[in-house]
Amino acid sequence: MKQFFLFLLLGFRISLYSQTRPNIIVFLVDDMGWQDCSVNFWNQSTSLNKIYHTPNMERLAKEGMKFTNAYSAPVCTPSRSSMLTGVNSTHLGITNWTSPWKNNNTDSKDDQLSPADWNVNGLSPIPGIEKTYYAIPFPILLKEAGYYTIHVGKAHWASMGTPGANPYNMGFMVNVSGHSAGHPQSYYGKDNYGNIPGKSTAQAVPDLEEYFGTDTFLTEALTLEAIKALDAPIQNKSPFYLNMAHYAIHTPIMADPRFIKKYLEKGMDSTEAKYASLIEGMDKSLGDIMNYLKEKKVDHNTIIIFMSDNGGLSISPLRAGKEHTQNLPLKAGKGSVYEGGIREPMIVKWPGVVRGNSIANQYVMIEDFFPTILQMAGIKKYKLPQSIDGKSLLPILSNASFSDSSRSLIWHYPNKWIDKDGPGINYYSAIRKGNWKMIYSMRTGKKELYNLSVDIGENNDLSEQNTVKLRELSTLLSTQLRQWKAPMPRFKKTGQPVPFPDGL
Amino acid sequence: MKQFFLFLLLGFRISLYSQTRPNIIVFLVDDMGWQDCSVNFWNQSTSLNKIYHTPNMERLAKEGMKFTNAYSAPVCTPSRSSMLTGVNSTHLGITNWTSPWKNNNTDSKDDQLSPADWNVNGLSPIPGIEKTYYAIPFPILLKEAGYYTIHVGKAHWASMGTPGANPYNMGFMVNVSGHSAGHPQSYYGKDNYGNIPGKSTAQAVPDLEEYFGTDTFLTEALTLEAIKALDAPIQNKSPFYLNMAHYAIHTPIMADPRFIKKYLEKGMDSTEAKYASLIEGMDKSLGDIMNYLKEKKVDHNTIIIFMSDNGGLSISPLRAGKEHTQNLPLKAGKGSVYEGGIREPMIVKWPGVVRGNSIANQYVMIEDFFPTILQMAGIKKYKLPQSIDGKSLLPILSNASFSDSSRSLIWHYPNKWIDKDGPGINYYSAIRKGNWKMIYSMRTGKKELYNLSVDIGENNDLSEQNTVKLRELSTLLSTQLRQWKAPMPRFKKTGQPVPFPDGL
């Protein structure tokens, strides 16, 4: 009889849980710029917003909250690792993208500076792995709390030969196509997504053999697989977490044949038309998943967080047009600490909590996802090896006008991303506090100061006009970088590390 | 209040379920012969049994029931498809191994016979896919009934570009390394299991990037992944099904460095020593899984079914020594309808139901797994597109001396497996009823008859002495082949199909 009551209690707890805990989806797009959609994330619609078609993002924004000041790191592995751990990428020492190959520093060669000592193998859920940062990703905590955890698409948290390369070690119960690579070899089923004997690279996309030789575009295949994976938890009334991490819209910029036609017919440059088709294909995926949730009657209990991992690519000829103009009015693009490299389209839908059509202007960052998601899932007690830099978004989600101008956001990219320096690209740090943003060039020592509230394009350097603010941000940034033991490049001539911004 | 009681009832059902339904593991080895272990599956220990070390199989046999007359099809895809669907491979029309490449008949060219019309793309869980057989695999039913279903290792049910290539379509919630290929490109982590840019084939093993560049042998990597995948259902007290389908001991015959030394020191031929090391590595995996179940205290509620998918390879120089002697006293090996090609080591452990150290001599076949596993899981009501040929093993499992000599088992291999014909290899059918077995050569029309109770080596052809039995089996076999619409090769000269054995 005692046992019977135990069953009863246990059973009750399980049932209650399954009714109340929300499902959570992070819909993470790769390399998508702040304006690469028809939703505007500013106080006005831009010309780019008018080019792209993302009706499902519009629908999501209507049902949720738009963030106009959301940020990621300037490139993917740092953002992705930060999101999973709640730790700023500087603090993780994962400041550049990781190679699929172990112990392979992806920094370009430089005449002036030698590489910073960063964690070239990425993130690890197990301690003691060389050149990695050991931390517990939130999916492990979700899984332990009974969530059914699914990863679909790009992972890119760590190099082959280390545990972080495998989503199954990061707390995911299901993995489709996540591995150590940061982009797909091909988006085409006819190319087997790259899996062609003798021709495949480390970027050949795994786990999609069903679609090999077919016309199924990668974005579609991943969506179908995600929906398939959702079947079990929905049927079993288990709460789920889906990390829907599209390879789109990363290079290779290939036409999504379902959407390319109208962009070409508009007379767009062919590369830009392909780019637009990748965006619309991604948007269809969002719509398909939203429709599926509705059809299964779980949409009312499912949180969707839309995000991108860095700014839109602004390198030509990978993109068309003049270099670093693709995200105007934002300066530069992916890889840069200017707004073009880090400002993201972000939307959160949370039925019953977040008001539809709401707009939050508070600046937030991808490391905030960790404490936010755990709070959404009602997970309060956990022990972590890492200390969290992110802040829960719940005060904002429940009150769009929430404002905190005392917080600092920090970007630190002590690496050489590409051979040729660009605006804010290669060896830059930045800090934002309130509407003020400071940019620091490690190569030249130059500091710039912008007021984003009136100068989103970072065109009007106020460093000479406002030396007080410059000094304040310089000190704040330096203190934080020192505290995080931020990797710094060294001058080849002297062997000395580049000074912190307040050390000049 | 009403709602509260509903919760209570629902909860109670879930809890009760989680306590009572057994976990099920099929531990399926690839290409393992009947004597490729230290457990004897006969009435005596053979010289091969004395060569190999499989202490964990011995432990399993001690805790379960040994089957001395267990059968598979002569090659892998037919056996594996048969196991998942309960349908004889002849009836499936999947009579040969499937190519990773779609619409690619794997039959060797022949001067006399043109290929039979078989399902060259394998099994499909979705109707209307060309050159496939549509059937519902049991993992779909287990999943629907709340089982947590995991596939690890070799799948090989269907070709790329068809749904059956993807374990997620076959009812598995987790897939690690299962795809369209039938063997690994390499067993070595240092070779990335084949995933080397520019050098990978369709056999490069997916999903194991964590181990790339390490010394982790494939068998070990798969075991670690299986144990990892078991964590969630054990923690959540959900019943699970694990399809632990090792790539071992299929070619390429590569040394498992953990075990090779002692076999070489014994003075064994180097290829045979490697083969023995593959076996012992597989056995360690079995032991590791058994230990894990015990440590997690779920061993008492977990059924383990050990099986192989065809006989040991007997082709030289892939194996050492004279061709087709590697399984003596059994004739021939993989690909043959003689006992060497189809007789398997099989053990079932089922705590509380199957008595330890018990021996069942009833002949059984891999298509019996389907109804058996569903019965074990308590799944009684289901609708299927296929009709089941297998029989539940439960009467045997609860009574080792169960006997049924009225049943017929049928093998039909209307394909040319390898360029050079061998004993029972290329265009053969066979039937066993009681202790009698008839062999039929489609190429020559010759029929042979053996009494397995006294002639396990099929050396003494009694077809002339016992024409009554020959005619009985010939008729039985023909009737069944006709009923199943068995694919038949055609004579190139006449364009006519090879006659059924009673049509001569």
C-alpha cells in the first residue's frame, strides 16, 4: 500500500511536470545579419528589410518580442559556445572559430603580431582536454531535469578528437548533422551534401543519407529531421528542448531552388539572389516548425527564441558589391566588432508570458541564453564549473520596457580572422555600456568612441570630444579583460603581449 | 478535482509501466560464425571454440538460454531486414546485400543467368519507394508504445536516397553510426574511421568525430556511445530498446590492438589473429554493457538477445587458409545456404523468465525476433502492412525443451554474391524441416538432402536414398517460394526464369 502511494505521488509529479514545463526551441541561424529579413529590428524599416522575404519571422515577431539591441560574438564558435555555457567568449578563451582539426589554430599569419593563446579546440564538457574550456552546457542540465534534448544542424563547438565535437556529450539525446565543421560542403541533396567518395571534405554533412541524390535542399532536410525528432517527446508529453541550428545562411552561398526565381526576376545580383533564397528557405523552416507545433497542439506551451550567431558576411567577392557595405547602415559585417559584425535579429515568443508585437530595446547578448533558458525550464539548483556572465532575460520578457544602462557588454577578438584587415576586423576589442561603445584596435592602439543612440553606423568618433567616457569604458574593458584572463596577441618584435586598452 | 484524479490515474499508469516493462537489447554481431567464440553452440566444444576468447558470451550463456539451431540469412541486409520486420528475406524480395548507392544491383555478372528482380534498394518504412519492400519495423511499434529506441552501429537496411537508409525513419529515436553502408572503411580512430577528406568512401563511419585521431577502436567507440545513449532512459525510468549492431567482425579484418597480442603469440596466422582480436573486442563490448546495466541496477529487468547476421567469412585470402574451411565442421561460410553460411551463435538472457544455463535445440530464425520482441514488450495490438513469417520464441524461452519439427525454415539466395561460385554460394535455395535439409542449386537444378542430426557437415547427400523426403521438401519449398513471389534469376539463353525445385 505504501508502495502504491509512492507510485501515485511519483506519477502525479511526472504528469504535472509534463503539463506545465514549457518546451523550448532555439532557432539559430548561421551568419545572418541584423537586416537579413523583412522584419525590422530598428526604429525604421531599412532598404535591406525591403529586399528579403521572411513572412514567418514576421509572424513570430507578431506573436512575441523583438529585441532591437541583441548581440552575438563576431564569429560562430565563440557565440555558440557562449550560448551553451553562459560564459562570454573572451572568458571562455574561445575567441575565434575552431578548426575541424585538433590543435589547429585558425588564425591567419601576421607580420606584426603572433597568435594569442586561445582555446583552439573549443568547448569541452569534460575537464582536462587540451586547449579547451571546460564547462557544463545547459542541455546537460535540461536533460537531467527530464527534458528531451535535440540538436539538429550545425554544432561547431569543438574540434574532432575532443568530446565537445559530439553533441551527445553536450547534453543532447538526439543529434542530426552536428559535428566539428562550421559550414556545409554543399546544400544540395544531389551532391549528397558533400558526401561523395574521394571528394568529401571535413564539411560533408553527416546523417542525411536518406536525402542523398534527391532534390532536397539542406535547410529542408534539417527541418524534416527536426520535426521527426519532435515526434517522440510530443507523443510522450515530455518537455523538449530543440537546438534548431541551421547551416543556412553560411557560405557556400548556393541557390535554394525553391525561392531563387523571384529574386533573380527582381534583377538582383546573382550572388545576392542566392543569399536571399537561403534566407527565405530558412524562414520557411521556421514556419514549418511553427505549423507543426500548432498541428500537434503544443504551440501554446512552446517558447521559440530566434537568433543568429554573428553579423552578415561583408567580404567580397563572396558577397557581391563593394566590401563591407552589405550591412549598411551598420558598419562592416561578420568578424568585425562594429555593429555589422555583432548585432543580431532576435525574437522571443513565449505564449502567456511575452506579449505579442512587443519590442525590447535593452541591449542583450547571446551568453544571456543560458540563465534565461534554465529559468524558463524552472531549473534553479545546479552546480557548474564555470561562472556565468550572462543575465537572465526574464525581467525583459515580462516587461519590454525594462532598462539597465549600467551593464557592460564586451567583445574581444584577439585573432586574425582573415588575411586582409577590414573595419573592426582582426585584433579588435569593444565594449558597450548604455548607448556608448568603445572600439579598441590591438594592432594600432587606437580607440574610438560612438554614441549608438544617434550614430548606429559608428561614423562619428567622439573619442576626442568625450575623454571622460572614453577613459571610463577603457578602464571597464581592461578590468574585465584582465579578470577573464583574456588571450592577447604578442608583438613579434618584442615578444610582449599587446597592452590592455588602459595600458597605453 | 476531476482533473486531479485524471492526473493521478495517468501518473499511476506511467509509473507502473516504467516498473514492469522489460528493457530489450539486441546485440547483433556482423559476419560472426557459429563457432567464432568460446561458447559452444553444439553438443560439444569444437577446435574453433578453443581458439577464441569470449568470456562475456560465456557469462551471458550462464545467465540465459543458448540456441543450438539458430539461423540467419546467408548475408547481412536480408537478415537485418528480416529481423526488423518479421518477414522472411525471400518474402521481402531483399535477397542480397544492398548497395549504398540507389538502384545499384550488387549481383555479380554471370554468363549463364541474368539477375532476379529483387528489391535492390532494400527495406522502406514508407510505401511507394521504388525497388524497396514496404513494412513497419518493430522499433516503430516500440517507440509508439513508449519505449526509448536506440540504434548504434551498422544499419544497412536500405540504399542512400531512400527512407530506410535513415534509422530515424525506422523507429529509432537515437542513431549513432547507422547508415546505408555494410562495413566500416576503417576500425581505427587514427583513420577517423575512414573520414579523411579526399579519401573517404561510402563506408566512412558517421557520428564519431569525438574519437577521430585517437586510439579508440571502432567497437569501443560504439560501446561508449551506446552506454551514453542509455543514460537518458535509465534516468527517466523509461523502458528502452537498444539495437547494438556492431560493425565487428566484418571485413576489413583489422587488428583490435587491445587483444591481438596473445593470438599472435600463440603462433596464429596474422589474419586469423586479427579476426580473433575483433571477436574479443566485440565480447568486451558485451561485457561492458552488461556491467553498465548492473551498475545502474537495471540488469534484472533487461533482456539481452545475442545474435549474428550470417555465417563466418570463408573466402581466402580475406581469411587465411584453404577456402571454405574456416567454419568446419560446418560447410562453407557467409553467402552459402550450407550451415556454415547461416547457422548462428544465439543467446537470450531474460531474468525471471529464461532459466540460466539452459539450452534450446529447436531451430529458430532471425525473422522470429519481430513477434518475440513485441511480445516481450507486451505489445499486442498493431496493424501492419506486412504479414509475419516469424514465430514468437516465447514458448521456447519459457520451456527450453519445446520442440516443433513441423515448421519449415527457408533460405533463398537467387543472386550471384561473388564472382566465383563456392559450396552453396550463388543461386541456391534451401529448406529445413525437422532435422532434414534440402539444398537446391538454381544453376544446375541439382538437389541435395541431408540429415543434420547426424550430419551437421552436410557431407552425406541422401537425396537418392530418401526420395520421399526429397519430394516433400521440394514441394514445400516450391510452394512457399511461389506464395512469396520469390525473385528468380533467368536463363540468358531462353529468357525464362529458373524453375522452382519441383518444376524439374
